[in-house]
Amino acid sequence: MKPSLIVVCGHPLSGKSTLAGELSRRLGVHWIDLDQLRVFYFGPADPEPNLDAATTAKDKAEVAAAYNIIFHAVELYCREFPARSLIVSLPLSSRRFGQDVIQNIAEQYSRPLRILWCNLRNATPETIDTRLRQRLLDGYRGAVNSRSYFLECRDRFEPIELQCCQIDTSPPATVEETVQLALNYLAA
């Protein structure tokens, strides 16, 4: 199989990191995650990013910088490791610009672009709260740490315009089921 650029995207709490991590482990492919890069460079996201104007400005600056870092990292990886596939997880659907950047990198380095769009279609309050609690238990600290902020972020998202495989990660779907759907799409 030709080395691919595999993008796992979707709104917050949709299971991007879970799916990307499982794919990385099972396929033996390197994985870069936007939230992990953000924490590495800037520390954990503020739990209340809209608290005041200064906190909002800091959050927006960190998010913009993290996107710049991940796009540069993807480009560098594709250039320096032409024989290796790469998995990237980020909430790509909130930024048309991001879709264009990823597509341009894939084209520049002749990489098949395989997009897996995680979609929490049945985002009930219980599902959202369960996923937020699980994040805390796992020690994972993404930018979305409350139900209200999840809803605000989700409502900003635009659909993916590039060819992709949509994966509904809502219960009762299991991690194993979503991984199998992704593996089937990647193998096709």
C-alpha cells in the first residue's frame, strides 16, 4: 500500500483521539494529535476559555499556533519520511482553511488522503457528560471541558467537503466497531 496521509477529524468529544490512537497501534503508523501538541507547547487548555477577554484571546492564540505547528509537522513528516504513512487527529471540520492545507500537503507529496470524519450524531446530554467524565478519568485534557462549550464548538463546525468516510461514534457504537469501519475504509 502506498504511504497515506490519514486524517481523523470531527468535532470535540467525537472520538478522534481514541480512533486515531487505536489505528496507530494496530497499523504501526505514527500519529500526531493537535491536543497533544497544544499541551506540549502551551500546557493544558484553560477549562473556561470564554471566562473573559484575556482568556479568550489567549485560547485563540494557542489554538492558532497549535494548528500552525501541526500543519508544519505534517508537511515535514511527509517530506522527510516518504515511505511512511501518517495519522493526524484534529478538529478539521471547523476550518475550511485546514482542509485546504491538508489537501495541498497530500498533493504536494503524492500521498493518498484518507479522511475519517468522527461524528457524534446522537449527542445527548448523558453522552456528552459521560465523555467529559471519561476524559477526566483518563487524564486527558482537551480544550472542551463542559457541555455548554461542547455545544458552542459543535455549532461552529462546517461539514467536511473533501472525500471522507463518516463514522458515527454515538452509543451504542463501540470503539472496536468504529475501528473496524475505519480499517475497512482504509483497506478499500
